[in-house]
Amino acid sequence: MKITKSQLKQLIKEELESVLQETSKIYSIERAEVAARTGPGTYFDVVKAVGKNGVLDWGTDVQFLEAKGSWIKAMVQNQEVWLPRNAFVAPVKKKHRAISRAEAGGAGASPAGLASAAKG
């Protein structure tokens, strides 16, 4: 089953909304180098008191407090900070598998044809 980019974004948005309804729970950051900010936007200052000089990494536990647009207010190391929503969504990885020449249509299949067939 193939889904479009907009369908994937909608699924992620719906999942985030359901997660955000359960505030006060502990969640882990799912991205590398997420800046903790004083407000909901990249133009706000970085909160240097948390993480490594204001930067949080994979696996850092945070407690959700509220949501505003694409930002989450959270408690991190006893400090209230704002984090981007996408910090809690693991990057989508494409999964490709190797196929044999027979699966690709016989012994005469080119390497480019094999690669194209493997990617779907």
C-alpha cells in the first residue's frame, strides 16, 4: 500500500494530537540535537540550563505540559521549555530489500532495472 506525502503528514499529525491529549506523561525525544527554547518559535532564546548547553538528544525524557501550534511546552530537568513537535516523531525510513535477477525478470536485467524494481 502506497501513501502520499500529505497522507503521511496527516497520519503523523493525528498521532501527535492523540499523544498530546495525554499530558503529564513522560515521553522521549526521538531526534538528534533538539534546541530547548524559552518560547514556541525558533526566534526564542535557547534555554542553556538544560541538556548540553540547551540542546537535547535522543532518549531525553520530557513531561508534556501543553501544545501551541507546532510546539510543545515541556518540563525537562525541572525547567519549563518549548520543543518542536517533530522532536517526538522518528524519521521515516524507506525500507528496500535486495531482489534476485530472477525476481526482476530474468538474467538479462540491468543493475539499474534491479534497483528500480527493488525500490518499487
